[in-house]
Amino acid sequence: MSKVLIFGQPFNDFSGGGITLTNLFRGWPKNKIAVVFFAHGLSNVTTDVCDIYYQLGRDEHKWIFPFNLIQRKFESGLKTFGKSKEPSNNQTQKGFRYQIVNTFFYPFLGWIGVLHFASRVSISDRLRKWLLDFNPEVLYLQVSTREEIRFANELIGFKNWPTIIHMMDDWPTTISNKGPFRKFWTRKIDKELKSLFDRVDLRLSISDAMTAEYLNRYGRTFLPFHNPIETEVWLLNAKRDYSLNKEYIKVLYSGRIGIGISESLVEVATVLESLNNEGYKVKLHIQTPAIEPNVLSQLIKFNSVIINPLANLKDIPKIFSEADILVLANDFSKEGLDYLKLSMPTKASEYMISGTPILVYSPEETAVSKFFIQNECGLCVTKHDRQDLAIAFRILFDNKDYREKISRNAVRYALEKFNAQNVRNEFQRLINVTQKAKKDVH
């Protein structure tokens, strides 16, 4: 297998990019894989797939005045992590400074455009020596900010490695959609991103919808690679009994809560609360590694909402299969639609293989709605209408045959398209082909 250097995303078990990365590279020789990333992002990382991490610290990551006076200083170099058996920390458990900085300070810098030039990352002497020692054969990128785009270009220029870029969300449409200088930064970042696309050797997307859109928007070909799953592990816990206890109907939402999701999730809670007033007995369980405090304050007002404790990754298959209904929710706002329109949630394939019926509450333009409608593997509500959402829940609660039909379709499709061994084999083949093609050219 090729020696791979990853930039832009560490391995973890709570973000879409981290989980997808883990499942694509699981089984790769540990001495042939390494991550280079910012110090602030190297928290709650996992080391079962990769344990070589170079922390971009004060030697590489420079802030302009006056931000250089207030930013925390991190050491540069290799970072080691202790093995923890505890699940990743919830953001609500982090300190007051963290909440203030991430809720107000950084969003303000983004709004006025300063965040796009407030810091710069470059290859230091220390990093240069480590790169030459590690000597990667392939560079894999997941980028989502301007400074990451610029540093990715610098990495490519350092040794002209065969390079793969993998797009997780359509962040280019939302990276600068607010503030007085939004048009300037949108044009500038778009130009820089296109330049990066031209320099890489293989472009990957997260969905068929993104592949089609990016061909039209950028004139570049992308291959879709979604989160693969260990089907054998999940099938051990997959649902086989589609009856439900009308005295306690368990609806579950699992995943992150933030941009593009929060509003619709609150609407789901509102609708389920109204159904309880009609005589149903429903509880909405929320399984997430991170809840924004303002969203949490809205959700806990509902009698039907239960915030589940943090769970270990190995327990998730059982948690999914023990639910009666699983919910995928995307916001109908313009910002939410722009951000998630082309994305397939990492948990979608895991929902499907669990065998639990899925309700999708998402605009009809989104990749996830198109996918579930086309493959008849979930009940989709594509209009921003609480009445339609209530009707959909009633259909699922009251129709066992329909629950079983969409669930069996979902399991069958997941086995066919998202089997980790098959996906990894193809992923590995593409990496080797990309490396060989670049070597043959030179």
C-alpha cells in the first residue's frame, strides 16, 4: 500500500469527515499513514487507524496583528495521544472561553471577512524535515477554509505528490455568504479553489448529486465516495421485528446539530409533541456528540425529548436498531440548503443497514431526499410543512407493512453499495492508480 499523508481532517468518531476517513482507511498499515492538521482540531482524535499526527503549531501557523497577541500558542511537531475508552466530549462540556470564541468571535471575523486572511500556514523547517523523513507517496486532502486551500497548494508544490481531494459538503457556497465583503471573498476563494482542483490528480465527492453539480459548476469530474460501513458488524444488530410498542414509540435522531440541521430538528420535536397531544406516546431521543447551547435550550422544553448520554461507537448499531423510527433532518432555510444540498449524511448508510425505518425531512432539491425517494428506502417529507410531517409520522407509526418494506429496501441497498470491504478495495485501487499514473508521467 502507498504511504499517504492526510491534510485537512483528523481521524475521529464524531464528524462526518472524520468517520468517513476512518472507514475508508481502516486496515491501512499504520506506518504508512499520517495526518497534518491544526492544533485546535487535534482534540478527541482516534488512533485505531492512524497514530502519526503532526501538529501545525506556532512554527507553521502565523496570525496577523493583533490576533497574534490573543491566540493560544501551540507547539509544532509530532503529537501523541493517550488511549481513552471514553466517548468524545460533548461541546456543551467545554469551557466558557471556548463557547464565546466559537459562538461570537470567529463568526464575527467570518462576517467581516477578516477570517479569510487573519492567519497563514506555511511549511516550517521542522515540518520540512519531518515531511522528508516520512516521505509520503500520495497526498489526500479534505479542505474547507481559505487557509487550508492555500496550504494544500503549498504541500503539493513541495514535492509534487500525486494528490487526491475529497469534498464532504458544498461549503464553497457558504464560506462567504454574509457580510459587506461577501462578493469579493466568494470570487477570490472560488478562483483559488478552482486552481486547487486543477492541480490535484483525483477528485472525489460525497454523493452522486455533488458529482453532477460540480461537473456543471466547475467543469471538473468527481467520483462519488460515501461513508462505507462494516456490514457484518451492523447486521449482527439489525432490526428483524417491525412491530412497535404503542405505549412507547422511540424516534431517534443521531448526529451533529448545527448549521443546516437545528431548525428542522426543533420542528420534528414540535410535531411529535403535538402527536402526543393526540394520544400517541412518542419520545424523541437525540444521540449526538455535540449540541449547541441555544439549540439544547429549545429542545429540552419539549416533554417528548430525551438527550441520550454519550455512547461508544461500538454501541451505535444496537442503539439504531432498538429505535422504532430514525430521523434524517435538514433545514429548509437558504443557508441550510446551500450547505447540505449536495451532501449525503455520514449516518445515512448506517441508518440504512440498521434495518430501522427512516423518515427524511429535507428539501426535495437535496441529495439525501433524491436518494431515498429514488431507492424507496425511506419516507420523505420534502415540503416545509409541519402538517405533512405529522402525516408522515402517523403513516410510519400505524403501518407495519410499510415500515418493513422501506427498511428491507434500505438494508438491501446498503449491502450492495456501502459494503466497506468493496468500497475500500476500490478506494485503494484508485490511490495506487493515481500514484502510478503520476510516476509514469515523470
